[in-house]
Amino acid sequence: MGSMSGQVGDLSPSQERALAQHMKFRKQQDLDNILAWQPSEVVRLYEPSGFCGHDREGSPVWYHIIRGLDLKGLLLSVSKQELLRFNFWSLELLLRDCEQQSQKLGKKVEKISTVFDFEGLSLRHLWKPGVELVQEFFSALEANYPEILKNLIVVKAPKLFPVAFNLIKPYITEETRRKVLILGGNWKQELLKFISPDQLPVEFGGTMTDPDGNPKCLTKINYGGDVPQHYFLRNHVRVQYDHQATVGRGSSLQVDNEILFPGCVLRWQFASDGGDIGFGVFLKTKMGERQRAAEMTEVLASQRYNAHMVPEDGSLTCTEAGVYILRFDNTYSLIHPKHISYTVEVLLPDQTSLEKIEKF
């Protein structure tokens, strides 16, 4: 039933490899029995997606509600494998619906439409382990369900969208990138070109409601939310760090990052060994020389973090160009040096979607 199984005729070596990989994937994920699988309670309640109605060509529509996506909460509660499996399970359910639609309409229905509601996208959605999960999902989707997506319709995309999209872009093919449709302020009228009103929830500009009249169609679409802590199985997700350093007793370490234009996001994660560590972000006011914290512009106030117990992570949107300093502060400790592990990255916006959003 997966979209790669089909006619095996004369395959090129690369097609043979892809098919062998796909058969391995089907076996690993136990896709032949996946429809009988049940996700755990936390995933069922807090994975913000669902399918609702069909587009004008009869394809099922898969909704994703970004504001309800608490990636950190989910990854503290279940394994990455289960979250990936949930999405493959959803895809197999959608493919089963395609088969039913094909029989019902007497024509081949093989693709699905997707609607991504990006309202409420914020820096917390750029948390590295969470982004890596999404990247892994898109890689698997491209490898094992090629051409399954008819379109990726994006509504209510905020200023941060081009940065988020740029993180996913390398993991999708050129063809899939062309299917991304970013709709502007009149997105409700635009959506009706793809989906007729009776198949579109009131929340998205149509006339469809739940049996009790709810405009959000909650029986079909899960809007997610923050995962309650009682589901957490661990207090942090293990991560790899790019750098190690020792911050001597009574001293501090400065890590420079040059930001060339506004709108970039600075993202970091760190852990300390030997006790807590101070951390703050500053903007240099003079180039070429090391400045003391007091001489620079404070962007994120320095405070002490128990990063020896739970690793720390964060990000900020740089509103202006310049050299941003991540400062690890051990000046208060006169006896103990601190060993730190850290990763810092500059996330750039995708230019094409940036220009598009600025026009809206």
C-alpha cells in the first residue's frame, strides 16, 4: 500500500537501491501492521494534527497546528521513534483513505493535501532536537512516500517563518519546495480554491463544523497544547555539543558571532561541569577589541544557570546587525573553574519566503 511498492520491472541501480531501502523502512516501521497500532496517550492528546474533509479533487486534507506543537514536552515524554511512527501511521491512514476515495469516485486518488497553520510560531519551535525530529520526518517522507504530497499550504505565516522554513528546506526535494504555497491575508478565500466550503472547517473559512457545532472540528483536528509535566519521563534530551572549553576561576569566556543582517536567529545550547555557570548575550559597541560586559549592550541579561544539572538552551532574534557575544561567566567563583560544552548557531531566513511574507 505504501506509495513505493508497485510495479517492479526493469529498475535502474539507483531505483533498486531506493526500493531496497524502502522495503527495509517498511519492515523497520512494521508498516504492514501499523494501522492496528495505537499511539500512547500523550501523543494522542498533544500531537497537533488531524485529517478533516477532502479537497476539490477528492484527496484527504491533513492539518498541522503549529501553535499547539510542544516539541520539547513531547520529546521529554516519548521517544523520537514514537513521534516519527505517529506520522507514518497518519500517512498510512491517509493512504487508506485515498484507496477508499478511489473506489468511491471511480478515479485514482493517490495524493494528499496539507494545510499548515503557522500562527503562534515562536522561538521555542526552533529548539534544536525538535527541529531535528522534523528534519528526520521530511527525509523519511521524501525517501519512502515520494510525490505523496499534492501541496503544502501555509496559512498565517509570521515573521519567523522564513527562518523555520530554511531549517527544513535542505531536507525536501526541489519538487516538494515548489508545492509550498504561502497564502497571505486573504488565505480564507484562497483556501476555498482548493477545498469546497462544506469540506473546510469554519475555523479555516469553510462551513464544516463538528456535530455539536464546534467551528474548529475538534473531533477531527487535534489542536495540541503544552504537554503537562506529569507525562515527562526525563528532565532533558541528550544532545551533542560542538565545542568544549574551560572557564577559569574568576574569569569569563566570550564567544563571538557576527550577524550580517537583522532577522537572523542566534541559537545555543550548553552544559557545565563542576558547578553552575553564568550566561548572557551582549552586542559589541566597538569593533576589533575585547570589551568588558559593562561596556557592551546587554541583549539577554546575564544570570546563573544550573547547567551542571540540566542542560540549558535558548535563542533570540537579532534585531540589528553586529557582533553578538555569548558570555559564559565564572567571575563569581574564586575557587572552581567550570568546564562547559556548547553549540551556537546562526539561523538565517529563507530569502524567497521572506520576500513573499514582506509583501503581504
